[in-house]
Amino acid sequence: MAGGRWAAALALHWGLLLSCVAAGKVEVSMPPVVEVELGETARIECNFSIPGNVSYSIINWFYVERHSKVKLCSVLPGELLEDNTSYKGRLSVGRDNSLSISRVTVQDARPIVCQVEADDHGAGENRTELHVYKAPEAPEITANKGGVSVKSRDLPQIATCVSRNSFPPPNITWYKNREQLHMEENKVKISETVTRESSWLYTVSSSLFASVTREDRNSLFHCAVHYWLPGQQRVMESQNVSVNVFYPAEHVTLLVLPSPTLVKEGDNVQLVCKADGNPAPMFSFYKRELEDNWQDLSSLADANSGVLNLHDVNKSSSGLYKCQALDLDDMEQLEKDVELVVNYIEGVSVKMEPSSPLWEGDSVRLSCSANSPLALDFHWRDAKGKIVAEGKQLLLSNLTFETSSNFSCKVTAHKVPGLEKSKQVAVAVQGKPRIVSISSPLYVRQDEVVNLTCKAIAFPRPSVQWNINGTTHEYMENQHIASNLTVRVDHNLLQAGAMCRVTNALGTSEKHIQLLDHKVPESKGVIIVAIIVCILVVAVLGSVIYFLHKKGKIPCGRAGKQDITRPEARKDKIVVEVKSDKLSEEAGLLQGANGEKRPAADQSEKYIDLRT
């Protein structure tokens, strides 16, 4: 009842006020809305007109709170009177009678009234809505950490977006792969909570609920905050997030690594089972045995990763393998099998014909064979690793001790790199020993310590004996057996020499080593030196004669030819015959004292008697 009376009185008051305004014809105009950012200064214009250009007597400013006006200030000509409100100290009036409010707060967002009074014309007023804006902080988006299932009966929560400290409260929208989501029954649901903080700023929280499919495992979600600033609307977007989507497997694959066709004996093989479900199912492995029985190999595998490791596989590892994938969510089971083929080479053997003992000069044929499901290549190598033949057979002709060696047959499968096996065979040529070298003749001195060497070859391996005593050292050099005898030379050894005897089960060979006194080669050296000296003496004498001839001391003409040979009875003197076959020397000897040339017939032979 009291409330009704108060409302009636208020209506009467406003009616009287409006009638006065109409009678006084004081007109006041103000902008309907003034927008300002939090903390800035709001300027509110108040334009008025009074009939007859009469000046105002007073301007009163109010703010409206719960339908009541609360006085802010009064403006007298040249004076501002502030009331004791939360605005005190923040108000100022301009020359155009506009009111400025500094350091605007969110509580200032209310209607502001300007009232103009004139003495004879009454009062007039109008109002402006003061809007205050505060931009929000960057939106925070959080995806569902537990993941969502495509088989969920209720709409699962995808993510939550929070916008903090804005004014007024913003709007939040949701997007999937850049396309906006809207509320849709049984598909999309958006719930929002608006909270007014103690600072009078707003926090808005929005949650997205949506059904998902397996394709959403790659979807990206984000939210956008729409807010207002003076004169414009703005948008701020969050980061993109993805959600872990759970879905059952539809397909299973079973792979053989590194290759299903190039597996060979001795390899390490991995059987990798993969399913397209999330989370990955439990994996089990089996191998088919006889009568369609399956051997459980799950204990050798990692059930979570779906990998079965087979180490050092062999021929028996070949067969059909199966992988089973069990989805623990709905207990559905899928399986896949694969055939593992382990390539192999076995039974490598070498046959030698004839197989009887081989002798020097014989021939032998080596044949190599092997078993494999693959096409094979055969290579023959000698003991040094050199390829000596291609193909299954190797023919060795005219055998000697030197060709006695080990030969190997290497079998390879060119379709499977690295698949190979070898077989070695010894080709032994038998016979009595053959001495290949000795240290003879050997020049020695009396009482000198010397090394005598004897090398031989044979099969079976022979032994070496010496007919004299000394220190022996026996060793193998390539295929040869060698023996060194260290002995001091005495008169008997120098005269008789040494005998090397090599023996095996098939016979004996021996050779004599001759020892020569070192004086013999020295006497021969003296003779050689004497011959060289004589040649040098003749050369010097020839030069002297040629020099005397050039000086004219010795006449050399046809008329002046002298026989300077000695009678045969005088053989105690040395007679040297000088001959020249060179044309240049002949030309020189034919020149006389005056430089004239002489016929070649006159200087074919010269005899000089060298007298002592």
C-alpha cells in the first residue's frame, strides 16, 4: 500500500516537472549514448536553448540509480559546486557546459541527467546513457584431457573457454576446423556461465559439448571472444586445440620387416601388427603348425606395441603367422595373417674326381652342389681369394706341388643379397720331394761361420737332413719347406762341401752344396784389373802419337811411310798395333803439317815400335 502511494507521488512529481518544462519552453538536447574505455575521461555534452536568449540561472547534473536521481554537482555562472558522491574530484565543466568525468570506473556506467533552470522559463532536462568498456584478457582454452569416445551415449565435453576481466560481459562462439558451431540437438551443446568479480569486471566461461566421429581425430577446435570498445566491436581468438578421440579398430595390417621377400637364414625379423583404432588394442601372435593347430607366440611379443621379434631365423621359421587385435572397449576382435618365407642355402658339398691320390702332372675335376628354392650362382676361389672359375665345376690340369692348395666353392642367390654359403676342399698333389733351391756355390773363408740354405716342396710334408753337424732352423715359406744350417767352415767342409737330403714317405731327393775358397775370385779380380790398366796405357800412347802427328813430328805420307816393325828375332820388345775404324780419326791422321789431306789407303795400319 505504501509502495503504491510512493509511486503515485513520484508520478505526480514527474508530471508537474514535465508541465513546467513545457510551459517554460527550456529545451535541453544530449547525445543518447556516450562510450568511454575504462580509466579514460568521459565528456558529456549538454546543449540547451532558452526563449529570448535568456541566460541560465543554474545547471544541475545527476546520475540515475534505481530509478532515482542523485545529484552530482551544480553549475552556476563561473562556479562549480560538487556534491559529496563517488564522483567528487573527478568532475569538471567546460566552456560549452559539457561535463567531463575522469578516471571512469565500471560503476559509472549509468544514465547521466543534465537539468537547466531559467528564472522566468522554468527548467528543462535530458539524459545520456554512459557506457563503459574494458577489453578482456586473451581467452584461455582447455581441451578435455581424458579424451572422448565416438560411442559415448551423452554428448562428451570437448573443451572449455574462459574470458576474464572484461566489461560488459563478452560473447563466446565455438569453431571446429574454422567453421562456427551452433546449438544442435544431440550434436552440439554450448553452456555458458557469467561471473561478476569483486572488481565489477566480468568472467565468462563457456563449455562445448559435441558428438565426435573417428574423423575428428584430426579436428582442431578454438573459441572466439566478441567484445566492445568505444565505437567498435572486436574479436579475439584462442589457440587451436585437438581432442583425443577414442574409436574402435576397423582394419588390421601385419607387416614383415625389413622385407617379406628378402628374409634369409640368420636374419632378425620383426612382425609388426597395426590397427587403426584408438586406443591401440591388445595384440596376440600365433604360428600355424600341423593339422591347422596354432602355436601361441604372444609371450615373445609386446602386446601393447604389436611387435613380434624373431631372432636368427632359419628354414623352420617359415610359415603362416597370425595377429589378433582385441578391442578392450567393446571386446571386438580382428585378425590378419602373413606368410613368412625364410630363404636358405643348404647341403653345399664339393666332389673331387678322381678322389684317389693325385700326383704331379695329373688332372682333377671339382664339382659343387647345393640345395635351395632359389636360383644359385657358383664361384670358385683359390687360397688367396682370387676367383678362378664360374659355374658348378672347376677343372685343374697338369697339377704340380705349387698348385696344391685349398679351393672354395661359394654359392650365392642373386635375388637375395647377402645369402651365401661356402665349402672348402683341399687339393693335395703327392710325390717325393723336389728341391727347388740351394745356396750353391758359396764362397767362404776358413773358420768363417756361414748359413747354408736348402728349400724343397712335397706332399706329404718332408723333413730335411744335413750330412754335417750344425745348428738348423726349419720353417715354411709359402708352400716350401726351408732349412737353414749354421756351421763353421773347416778344411774338410771346404773340400767336400755339404749335402741336403729331403725325405718323405714317397721318396728322397738330395743336392750337393759346393763351397769355394774366397781367394779364387780374388785372383780373377787381379787379372781383370791388369787388363784394364793395359787398355788405359794403350789409350794414353795413342793420344801422344796423335799429338806428335799434329805437330808434324811424325811424317805420315805414302812416300814417307816407314816400316817401324821389329824383326821377329827381337821379340823382347812390346809391339802395339793401333787401328782406327772411325772416319773422323782417320781424317785427322791424314793431315800433314800444312793441313793437307792424305789418301785413306796410306793410313790403314800403323806400326809403332815402343822401345825402352
